[in-house]
Amino acid sequence: MDGLTIGVSVLGIATAAIQSVQFLSRTIDNIKNIPDTIKTIKVELQAVEPLLHRLNGELQRDDSQIILSYEIRSAVFNCDRACKAFHTLLDHWMRKSTEEKTFWTDRWRIGLFGKERIMAFKGQLNDCKGTLNVALSTATIIATTRQENMMKELKDIMLRQNETLLQQEIFRGDRQRAEIELSLQQVEVSDNCQQNGDSEQSRNELLQEIRQQQASHDAFRITCEEELSRTVYERTGQKIKGVKATTHSSSLAGFINASRDELMIDQDISDVTADNWSVAAAGVIKDLNFKDMRSTATSHKTL
């Protein structure tokens, strides 16, 4: 599927997602005596909707700098799917309610995993919001820095700031990925002797939603890595991607102690890793004592 086809596909999915977000938001507004745990979902919905509208607007511009990907398409599609699934869940929780009274205590008996389902849904909305925000913000920054009257110093500052923000998002995303995996493990090993048909179904549905949350979070992280690589290339002419260092390891990539002339060299660096206590480096690197780096990295092992 080429970029144009993805664009048409995302445009249609984004329109459907906007409708699903608005429908769920109205449904929550119409529920009497709604608890705070459900009210907070409105905040996430209100944060996602303008980004979906903004994405639609970007897709219709000929000069848009947004780079469409399967991850963006997946994020928008999952937002639409998750909103519809949660709306169905609300209908299930509300099935014994009347116009005069809402039986929220009955709702908690119906679903043993009610709070966990809400957390998984909010996590998916947050990942969609993060994916779209990263892609749209980077597109705006790159479009701004390509203006002919933009000073190089200001351009570099804007791009460096975006690099820092994206690196922070990747770091935060790694922590959240660990939390999602822990939640999944806890639900997988949960065993309630008093489970009935409804509660077992709720458990299976929760497992499905947490796995969807994993997928949406992975799409968010991939988008962060791709936009970071794109931002670095815009500033330096380098394409750097997938540089990782495991515990007590060091890795370097790009221009290290390079001269002004060497900074003009184009580089395309990908998937540099450092396992255990090893040291890895790639790029234009000068005046660096690799023996000292190895000593620093391996010294942690002997502590």
C-alpha cells in the first residue's frame, strides 16, 4: 500500500473515529449519576478529537509534511474500534438501568474487571493521542524550519528541542510498556473460583483489550522512533534509528567530536545495539578512547 492509498484509507478511518469519539462522549453525558471513573474518560476523548480533526485537515493539504505510516493508520483504526467496544461495554453495564435510576452498584457486580477495562481503554486513547501528536507536531516543526527566511541557528534549536522531546517520549513509553506487560500477566494468571459465565467473559474481553493496548503502544513507540530519525536527518543529514544499549552498556552513533567539514557527511545509521556490557559505535567518531569506554561499561559488572 503506497502513501496515497494509506492517506485515503486514514482519511476514511479518521472520519469514522471522530464519529465514534463524539457518540461515546454524548453517551457518557447522558448517563445519570455517572461515577468519576467514567467521567475522566471524557477528558481523554476531548484530547483525542481535535487531533483527529487536525489529521483530517493535514491529509487534505497538498503541502502537508506529515508522513503517513501503518502505525498512524493503526492508531486511528484502534481508536475507532476501542470507542465502539467501550460503548458496547457501557450498554452491558447499563442493561438493568431505568430512566429514573441508574444501578451503578449492579454494574460492578456484572464486571469484575470494570476498573481494569477503563484503564485499558484510557491507555489506548492516550496512545492514539500520543501517536498523532508526535506525527503532527514533527510535521509542523519540519515545515517551519524549511522556510527560506529561517536562520540556521533557530532551525537547529527547534529541531534539537523536538529530538529531546521525542527521546523523552520513548523513555516514558518504555516504562509504560513494562506496566502494560505486568497488567497482562496479572490478568492471565488470575483465577477466581467463583467465576461465572459473565465474569469469565469479562476476563477474556479484558485480556483482548490489554493486548490491543500493547499493539497501540508499540505503534506509538515506532512513530516516536521514526519521527526522531526524521528530525535528526533534517538537522544533520543523518538517518539514525534503533540505537539501543542494554544494562550497563554504551553505544554511540552519529557525529562524535567531528570537525565542521566532517559534519557535512551524510550518514544513514540503523539498528546499532550494545548487549550486556559491550560497547558499540557507528558514524564519524574522533578522539575517543574506546578502551576507556569499555572499562567504564564493564566496571559495573564487577561492583
